[in-house]
Amino acid sequence: MGLRSDDAALELLATVPVFETLARDDLEEVARVAVPRRFGAGQVIFREGDASDTAYIVRSGRARAVREHPDGRVISLAHFRPGDIFGELAMFDDERRSATVEALDDLEALAVLGPDMRRLLRAHPDIAVKLVVALGRRLRTANDRLARQSFQTVQSRVATVLSDLVDQARAEGAGSSDVLVRTTQADIAQLAGSSRESASRFLAVLERAGVVTQGRGRLTVHEPEALSRYVY
């Protein structure tokens, strides 16, 4: 027998880092204000500069956050997979969106409207405290990642991105070797903060070394542990 929709929502919310400190009763309160949403592959969920009123938790599919530079370059900030949350600051304020988020596949998500969440937080201040703690942890993690990248070479940044993608694939059921990662050279370059040409050259080095095999829109990492040799 499958999970009821409310049970499925609770199970999903329990996997989200922002909600990891919440007790089941608290999660039930959040689940009551969450509504299912669906987006088609390639659909823009919101654009940079849009009004901020909803947070989303990915149930299935993938999405990515991007920002466009005035010179036309597009920088990929993050990829989102099942269990990830994006647009979460809308739970606390109604500032404009700081990035564009688009669905990479058909996407199913739980949406939490900012006004509903703020009403819940006013009624349950203890939930607000727990969420602030969890968001603080995420901010520290992001700052640590940015600090590491600022001192890394392109090769090191690309290897780190690949390692992170492998970890995500394993969390979704991939094995210990020959891990299939659905991504493009352009996405890897954007996540690593490098040019596509530089990322492509290093990926070719990894392919010649037998660490990876490249394909259209996908990449197989044969020896994930070997990536650590390129991170420094």
C-alpha cells in the first residue's frame, strides 16, 4: 500500500536539512500549509527580480538556480534534487528573488507560501528558532564552500563539483563505482566557476586517465575516489 499524500509530505519534509531539527508535531504543522506543484522540463519556476512568496521542496526531478551577468554570461549557482529546498528565504520575508530557478526535468515539488509559513511561525515561535538554527548551518556550509573555491585551481574546483554530484547520485541509489551523473560540461563549468573550455580540458584529462567517460548530457565516473587526487 502506498503512502497517503500527507504521510508522503511528512516523509519528504523530514529529509530537508532546513527542517531536520523539527519534531514530528512541528513537521505536521508545516505539512498542513504545503501544497503540491508540478513543472515541466525547461519551465522557469521563478525569475531573478520576481516577488518572493513561495519556498519549494523537490519531490522528484531536478532544477537549477542561475544568475545572468550583465555581459550575457549565465552562472549556475546550484542544482536541486529530491529532498532539496529552494526559495526558502520567502518563508521569512518578501524580498525580490536573487536568482532564476528552472526545472531541468519534469519536476514535482511541495510549495510553502510565505504568508502561510510566517503565520505558522507566529503561532509556533519554537519552530522559528529551529529554522533559524538550520538556516545558519546552511549559510556556514555555503561560506565554507565559497572560501575553498576561492583558493582552488580550475582542476580542483571541477573535481570537487564532480565529487559532490557523485555523492548526490549515491544518495539517490547509485553504486560505489561507475556512477552515472546526468549533467553537461556547461553545467559543471558553471558550478565550478570556470569557463567551459577550461572545464572541458580537465574532463578530457580525467577521461584519458580512465576516471570518467563522457556522453551527451551525462558522465560516468568509474573511479569516484580517484577524484580526490585532483582536489588541493
